[in-house]
Amino acid sequence: DTAVSQTPKYLVTQMGNDKSIKCEQNLGHDTMYWYKQDSKKFLKIMFSYNNKELIINETVPNRFSPKSPDKAHLNLHINSLELGDSAVYFCASSSRDGSSGNTIYFGEGSWLTVV
Amino acid sequence: KQEVTQIPAALSVPEGENLVLNCSFTDSAIYNLQWFRQDPGKGLTSLLLIQSSQREQTSGRLNASLDKSSGRSTLYIAASQPGDSATYLCALLNQAGTALIFGKGTTLSVSS
């Protein structure tokens, strides 16, 4: 069973569009994250979220917004897509209560290409 | 602000060699340190996790150490195999548990 799953795996879209990437975890974790991996393969955190607080990396444009319908889901919505948004987006989850040692589990990534 | 540096950026070795990947960080106030593996076009796989209070962890041919006082971690791979070829990423979880800060990775190539 896939622990952290995200869809779609590949997305090609035009500039100016609005798109969403969905993420679901079945690990019972209370914290979820979105990471962006740029063309140089560097991973940077965008958001971390649990049922109490949303922490936003201050470098993330406000065109990006996380939406969490429940503890098991954290979707990433992007408005007015720009060419520079092309990247791989990784969803991840962990349990902040210390179970499993705070190991963070990653999804397989969503490859976004803006044309 | 935490900064994570991995050296070398790339490494090529013949099969069977033992090797060490290095990770250094600037802020020792961490919750834990994880080593990940990423294959081309794939997601991240967690290899080893060392809690802040621990010094090392072992899994099979892999051994990771943590020295908070010097801001260093190493990943030791014994008897390397072509299947070990991948990018290895070091990441630190901050004390609040809200962010995993990654290094830029070491890309390993093991030739048969």
C-alpha cells in the first residue's frame, strides 16, 4: 500500500492557468508538507501543516496555497501559473508526536511543466 | 538559519569499494537527521534516521553517524554495488519538527 500518494504524477499546463496537486497519506500522521525540487535538484520546504497550524516558507509566492480538507489530505493549489513554477513538487508526512521517530515519508512527486 | 552542505557533489567509484558521504550543518539545534536516497525521476526513500540524542544508526551495508558538536554527519556505504547508484540527500529536522532542511545531495555512480 502506498503510504503517501500524490496526483497527478505529470502535469503540463499553460501559463496563467490554475491547477491543483492532490496528496493523501494513510499513515495516520498529523503533519503534512509540500516541498519543491527545482531544476538543480535542490529540495526546499514550501509549507508544513498540521491540524493546529500552517507554517509557510516566506519565500513562497501567495499564488500557492495549501488546502487540507482533513488530516489525511493536503492539496496544493497554484493560481496564475508562471514558467518558473515548473518543478517537481513532493508531498510528505510525519507524526509530530514522535511516533516512528518523526521519520518523514515522501510521495513520488508531481512533475509540473508550465508552457 | 540552518544551512546544510554535502560534499562531494558527485562521486564515481568501482564496485566493491567502501565510501563515505559527508554532510555538515550550521545549527546543532536539531530534532533528528535523515539520510535519503533519490533515484532519477523518482521520489525520496528514507535510508536512516538518527535522533538528536543518538550517535549512529546502521542498516545493512549503511552506517550513518551524527556529531552535533561539530555539525557533521557521515553516511558510510560498505562494499558498494551498481544498484547503489543514486543521489543521496542529507536532511535535518528542526527542533520544532516543522521543517526538514535538505542539502543539495551527493550523486553516486558505482560502476561494475
